[in-house]
Amino acid sequence: MNILILNGPNLNRLGQREPDVYGSNTLTDLEKGLKTFGNQHGVTIESKQSNWEGQIIDWLHEAEKKADGIVINPGAFTHYSYAIRDAVASIDIPVIEVHISNVHAREDFRKTSVIAPVCKGQISGFGFSGYEMAIDYFLRRHKS
């Protein structure tokens, strides 16, 4: 099983950006932890991060040929990127939206996702563990 992890804008600043909200671990820490989790469960994990909307869209399109599932943290694009929403809707593999913080307990603008309606589900507020929860969903889906 191959899972693509896509992280959007400013997630390259994890560990530096608002540590009271996102914690002190870095994107590298997240990616290493997910690779370890994947190895323990027989899953190949590929992680990518971009601050560019078009790059994320290209990766979504390319993933259709090689991934069994996608875990995406679109960052701020969550709230307004109809282009990423349309890219998710256009591919024929399941996508789960993940957020490190509980977006529903934060500013009002963060409570709306234009991407969630075309995703299999959304996981929010469990820190880095949310990514593992999404991968676990794919593992369970694959077994049935």
C-alpha cells in the first residue's frame, strides 16, 4: 500500500510557527514518524510539502496513478482553495483531510473547509497522531 502525505503552506515552519498551537516538533519530525509508522504496518509513505497551490494540485493529479490514498493538510488553502477542492474531486482515490490543531475551536474562518466535502473524512485536533489515524483508516479499508 502506498500513501501520499501532502502538507500545504507554512507547515514547513512547524516547530517555529505558533508552538503553543502546533507544538515544538518539526515537519521533518512528522515525516520521520510517519515513515516509521508506515514501516511498522507495511505501508510506503511518501511525504511532500509546498507553499504553492499549483504544486499541490499537480501532486494530487499525479498520485492517482501511484497512491492508494492521500492524507492532506491543506493549511490555509483549506478555507478558500476551490482549485485544490476540484483537484481532490477529480481523482479516483480516497483523500482524508487532516489538521494538527482543532480548527473548530479556533478563529471562525478556520471552521469552514471547502475541501472536506469532497474528502472521505476530516481529522482535526489530534496533533501529529491525526495523520496516523488517517493511515489507519486506509489500512482498515484495505483489509476489508
